[in-house]
Amino acid sequence: MARSGDLAGYYRAERYRSARERMEWSLARIFLLFRLLHVFQMAGTAVDMLHRLDPVAGAAILVIGGAETVWLFARIVRRREYGGGLTAGVDIGSGVLMLVIAGLGAPAADRPEALAPLVFWTTDQISGAALSRNLRILVAGTASITVLYLGVVLLGVPAEALESATIIAASGFVVLATVIERGAAYLRRTAADLADLSRRAAEERAYLQLASELYNHWGNTLLKVTAHDCARVGEFDELRQMLRADYARLRVFFDTGMAADRTSLLRILHREILDARDRRLIAEPVISESFREYAATVPERVQLIFADALRAVLLNVTDHARTDHTYVRADIRGGRAAVAVTDHGPGFPEKPVLGSLNVIKAGLQSLGGDLTWPSIPGDTKVIIEFPLAAVAEEAR
């Protein structure tokens, strides 16, 4: 049997891994959008760049840029993240190579203009390397691109090295690398922190579920014992099955740290009746054999809708019926579960204000069910019903 501590550690690691993967994929998609933008920018300036460069150098730059972009897109989409050192090395290495070719393949007077389209491209490559979490490649690549850019400008028109556009471009490489690397690290930490908060919320929810499991276990058992009928055939077998089911649910919790997310309609009915009794409403259950024998468990959404509906109806009796006694009749007829709550109160007015009940009605109708309230003074009835086919559909 697995220990709950080991499983809790596994679930925590899985949440962190999932949060990290989602963040990495989000960062990678943003990067791909910027790369796509720079592809269009490069296409718009390619003609002018080729005019200034040696034909061989221009063709080599376009081939390297195109091949590297296709490889990068395929790798990132397949891995669903930017990747590590290999991705950063190819990305930023191709940028350095393109700058070298541009510096060698352009006349001295045209080098700064020939480099202009590549400035956008290399900033994109530095941004990608900043996502790789490989600091060595990022520092080496950023330094190489910065030095090459300044070198090409100095070899062309040295005076332009002191112009604001050149200074902004050269310093921008360093600033961009720092901002992107720090920003990505912050987003990763934020994703981990959110996963940790989610874990803590899940643990608190699990504790509440454990309390609910214990409460339901003893409450349902005591309710069954107090309603015990020695004359009814199979009474002891039914009680034994209930105890076994309760034990199994508690064992699931203690083994995994998580409460079972499925339960039966009968247990939900008993739980809400017990809660009503805590509010000093005497709710007498009248449960048909078909409802008792319906052993299928229902998924969480059906649980919530059914429990909310029954709780709202019983609260309505407590708050408005001016009585402390009601009957809860549960039956299954024609493939539909029907629970009727009846009291001897004054009934609904001609134009009742049914805000909460209308919300519950809408939830039941989403399952193909309904909430109706045929009412006359002295005989008020609210009927909750939905098809059992909805339970099977939700389970799938």
C-alpha cells in the first residue's frame, strides 16, 4: 500500500511539473510570434540588404536564416518549450555567423546599412537564448553579437560608432538579454508559487473532505441503525454493505490523501437530511426499494446539483413553511430519480419569489431534469427529478 506522504510528494511534483510546462510553452509561443514578426521584417528589407551585399554573402544569409527558422519552429512546436543549450546555441550561433558574413560581404561604406535588418534578427535570437536557462551561452552569445556589431560599424564608418543609434543598438543587446532572462525566471517562479498555492488549497479541501467523510460515515451509519427494522428481509446485509462502502471510502482517503469524488444518491440524501436535522427540521425519509437498491455512484457535477437542490428545498421549508416537520420521499420510476419534499405549511404565494430555486431548476434542467412545486395550503410539495441517463452521460 502506498504511503500518503509519498503520494503527496508525487502529486506536488506533478503540479510543479505541469505548471512549469505550461509556463514554458507560453513563453515559447510568445517567442515564436516575435520570430514570425521578424521574418516578415526581414522579407521586407531583404531586397535592399542583397543590393548592398555581395550576392554570395546575401544568399548565404538568407539560407542560414531560413534554415535556422524552420528548424527552430519545428523543434519548439515538437517540444512545447524553447529548449536548452542546443536550441540556444543554434539560435544565437546562426546570428553570429550571419553578422560575420554581412561584415565580410558588404563594402565598408554600406556595412552599417547592410547590418540594419540583422539587428532585429539578432535581438530575437538573444531573446530566445534568454529563455534557455543556459547562462553561459546567453552571456557568450550576447557579448559576441555586441562586439561583432560594433566591429562592423568601426570597420565601415568609425564615426558612426558614437552615434546614438549605434549606442542604443549595442547597449540594447545587453539590456534585452538581462530583461528577458530575469523576466522569464520571474514568470517561472510565479508559476511554481501558484502551483504551491494550488497544492495548499487542495490540501485544505482534502481535510474538509476528510471531515465530511467521517461525518457522513458515522451519520449515515447511525441513521441506518436508528431506522433499523428487524422484520425487513435483508436489513442486516444492507447495513453491512453500507459499512463496507464507508470503510472503503475512508481507506481511499488515508491511502491517497484524496477523498473519493463519487458517491451514491442515497448517501447524498442521508447527508442532507442529517444537515436539516441540525437546523431543527424533522425530515422523515420515505425511501423506495428501487432508490435504496440503485447502487450506481454519481460524478461530482451530479452530486453538486442534486445536493444543492435538496439543500435549497429543505432550507426553504425551514425558512418559510412555518413548520418543523417534513417528509422526503425518494423513488426511481421510469429511469428517473425523483425526490419530493412535502410539508403541511401555508404553501407558496401566487407570485412567489423563487430566486434560489430558479437557479437550482436551471441546474437540474442542464441534466435533463426539472424542479416543480405543486402547492396548496396544507400540502406543499417540491419535486426534484432528473434522468439517470444523465448520471451515465456525466460519468463518461
